[in-house]
Amino acid sequence: MVAIKPGVQSRVRITEERRLDRPKALSAATELLVGGSRPCLNQGRSGNPSLCSFTTSNNNDRYVGFYATENTGLVLPGDLTAQVLTQYAGGSFFGVAAGDKTLASAGSIPADVGSMHSGGWGTIAIALRSVF
């Protein structure tokens, strides 16, 4: 922490940042993070929030599913390990959750369905490739 005495002006050196082409930068980040497969987005209004199916191209990817809900009672699919699970609180905040699992081999990943009290929901599913 830096203390500045009253009446003393501090000088801050401002450096100019290079502007990146955002779509290209985001695309490159997506390729890096998810190993060539695009994040899969899904939404609905029911009691069955679903992570959509997609195809991976690498063995031993880490499958991660993110949830946002507009009702209580969210239960993640049984094959996911819950990393975060906060239930919806009306008038305060949406429900949020994240769960993951290791995928043994590349290929088609089927839809993964959880449950909740009927309401609105949105999900994102991605497969992360290890770089180690």
C-alpha cells in the first residue's frame, strides 16, 4: 500500500496498450482453452437443465458444465462432481453451479441432464485439454 501525503501530487506513468482484434483474440483463447471444440450453449424453461452434446478431439479432456437457474432444487447430473452449487434465492440471486468429470477418450459427448423445480435455466458445456 502506498500512502500519499495531503498536498503532494503523485505522478503516474501511463503506457499505451496495443489494441487487439477482439474476435481473433477471443477465438484464439477459445481454441487454447477448449482444445479446438467450441463451448456448447443451451437454455430452456423446464425442470431438466441440460448440458448439450458435442464432440471432443482429445483423450483425457476435462468436461466442465456451468449452470444458471431461475428456481430452486438444482441437482447436477450424477456423473458430474460438483465444484460449486448455490441454489436460487428469489429476489436476491440466480442459482449457479459448476461440475466436472474426466473424459477417457475423444468423441461424441451425449447431453447431460440434471433436475430442478421447473423454471428458466441456461447452461454452458466445454471440454478443457490439459497442456501438461
